[in-house]
Amino acid sequence: MSHKTALVTGITGQDGSYLAELLLEKGYLVHGLVRRSSSFSTGRIDHLYQDPHERAPALRLHYGDLADGSRISTLLEAIQPDEVYHLAAQSHVRVSFDEPEFTGSTTGLGTTRLLEAIRMTGLPCRFYQASSSEMYGTTPPPQHESTPFHPRSPYAAAKTYAYWITRNYREAYGIHAVNGILFNHESPRRGETFVTRKIARAAARIARGEQQFLHLGNLEARRDWGYAPEYVDAMWRMLQREEPDDYVVATGTSYSVRDFLTLCFEHVGLDWERHVRFDERYLRPSEVPDLIGDSSKAARELGWTPTVLTPELAQIMTDAEVESPPALRGDVSTRPQEDSILTAQDQSPR
Ligand code: NAP
Ligand code: F7E
């Protein structure tokens, strides 16, 4: 068992929740950064909560926001982490076109605020940056660590900046800082407006007769979709290496949105073509057409290989939606969805 201490930003998100589980299993003391909101955002990690009144918990949460550099410094001083996993970001590509400045400040400059806090406090901690395959944009596949970037969204541009500032702090100040260039990874904990979760949930709802149609944008985009719990293991492996370096993490396979629809709908015995409608509001002003990652370096140096490929992933996600208890499903028809918060102005860039 490890006696290390980790700080995880974005602990309430998909990856943060799986990473917290992994680190706790390994015996880490895990500190998580949580931004304050008017309602609790800890649904994905509630099962890990331990009452601090009964014993000193191995998971400890702290309020903090990526916009607040001084708070990040204070927390680092107090926590003295051995490892910092920086996962927090405005992570939705379509939303980044609506909120480019905010995305730049959180997804881009948020990384600088953390790295600068590490530099100023002089802590000898290791740093993981959640870089993204979106940085490759239109550069043809397969994409690997030396493939040139061509970001196609404010999100991707912000991630590309964060990638380079991470490398710069490694080269300039000798900080053990790594970039994990992760291709799409999904799970039943994926945010509800990302396409895989949206499709899996709709397949289950349509099969139950709770919904008739699913509205989607570009069905031709191809993605390399892996399984999130396996990808957080790669993050941990990167920080255990003596020499900091950058790694692509991917399955090496690619499927279109149309393929993913077929996989989920056939799994519940439905023909998706009878239920899917096109909505141009889900198109992006500039799209990323085709991503396939080459993760041979991660296999060679980290001993990491994926076992769950897209067809199995689609089944895992659809089964989770089919089995989800009614109380947890909510009434999505009355909840704000991607479509109900898009305004006429949001469509102007096209
Ligand atoms: P996610 O589910 O959207 O989680 C994002 C996390 O960031 C949430 O905990 C969110 O808090 C937090 N956050 C957002 N803005 C913040 C702020 N201003 N201050 C503090 N915390 C803030 O994302 P994910 O899928 O787990 O991805 C984790 C990271 O990997 C992200 O950086 C993402 O861009 C990157 N990435 C993801 C993928 C993928 O396929 N999933 C691939 C490559 C890279 P709330 O819960 O309060 O919203
Ligand atoms: O879109 C198309 C859409 O939003 C996938 C983030 O985790 O992975 C994620 O970014 C594709 C795109 O993920 C809808 O146009 C069609 O081509 O699920 P997505 P993403 O944009 O690939 C990367 C690696 C990250 O780093 C990001 O943080 O699906 N698509 N119709 C749609 N997408 C959405 N969301 N909704 C639709 O209705």
C-alpha cells in the first residue's frame, strides 16, 4: 500500500471519480478540489465519502476554483501533495464555441495557475496534465506523440496552450510534469451531453417507451472511444515513471457516431434510423473528422494496453442505462439539455 498524498482537480467529473477510486485502493490520501455551487456536485464520488466525525477520512474535499490562483497556492502549501492530477476543465467542445474566453481561462490558464503555484511553493510534486486528442484536430490519423497539432475549437486551442505550458515548466524549471494525451474515453459516468452517453441513454429510454426521438448533429465524425476506468490507470502509471514524458492513450480503433448508434440501438433491439433526427444546432463551426490514437509508446514504457474496445463499451453504457433505477433517471424531458440552452446567438458563428 502507498502512503502518498495526491491532489485531484476535477474530482467530481467522470475521470476524477475513477481516479479517486484507483488511488484510494492503492492506499493514497486523496485530496479533491471542488468548486462551490448552489447544489451538490459530488454525485459521482458520494460512494467514496467517509464521515470525518468518525475517523480521519482518506478522501478529503476542498472548495476551490481554477480561476483562483491564490487559493490553489494555499491548498498546495497545506496539502503538500506528492502527485497532482490536473483534470478540471470546461471540457465540452461544442460549449467552448459559446464560451471561448471562459474556456481559455479555465481549460488553458487553469493549468498555468497550478504549475505556477507548484513553482512558487517549491514543492517537489509530480504533475499530470489532462491533454486531449482534440489538439490534433484535422491532422490525419493515426496520431502519436510527435504528430503536429491543429486545434479546431476554443477547447482544443486552450488544451494545446496547456500542453505547451506543461512542457515549458518541465524544461524551464525541472518540474516533473507530464502530458497524457488521452483520446475519447467514456463510461456510464460520462456527462449526459457527450454523444456516447446521449446515445446510450436515449436507446434505453426509447426501448422503455419514455422517449420517441433522439436529436443529433454530425453522424460521420469518427472517434477512438475507450473505457474511462482503464484510462485513469494510464494517468497513474505516467506519474510513477522516473523521467517525465508525454504519452498518447488510445485504443487504436475508430468508429463513427453512426456506428455507435448502431451498437447501442441494436443492443436493445431497435433500429436507430426510425428514431434519430438531425438537428443542425449540434454541428460545430469547425469539426474534428477522424481520430485514431497510436499508444504504442504507452504500451512499451508504461505497460498500458486497453482491454475494452468500442463495441463492448457501447454495451456497458447501454446496459447501465437500461438497469439504472427510475429514481436516478430523472425526467430528462424537463431538464435543461444541450438543445434547450442553445440560443439563436449561439448559432451565429456558422
Ligand atoms: P468532466 O466530466 O467534464 O469533469 C470536469 C471536471 O472539472 C469536473 O469535476 C468539474 O467540476 C471540474 N471543473 C470545471 N471547471 C472548473 C473550475 N473552474 N474550477 C474547478 N473545477 C472545475 O471531464 P472528464 O471527462 O472527467 O475529463 C477530465 C479531464 O480530461 C478534462 O480536463 C478533459 O478536458 C480532459 N479530457 C477528457 C477526455 C475524455 O474523453 N473524457 C479526453 C481527453 C482529455 P463540476 O463537477 O463542478 O462541473
Ligand atoms: O462529440 C458528434 C460531435 O461531444 C463527439 C471531450 O471529452 O473528447 C470529448 O470531445 C462527436 C463530435 O466529444 C452530437 O460533432 C454528433 O464529432 O461526445 P462529444 P468530443 O467533442 O470528441 C475529447 C477527447 C475531449 O478532450 C473532450 O473534453 O460526436 N456529435 N451529434 C455530437 N456530439 C454531441 N456532444 N452531441 C450531439 O448531439
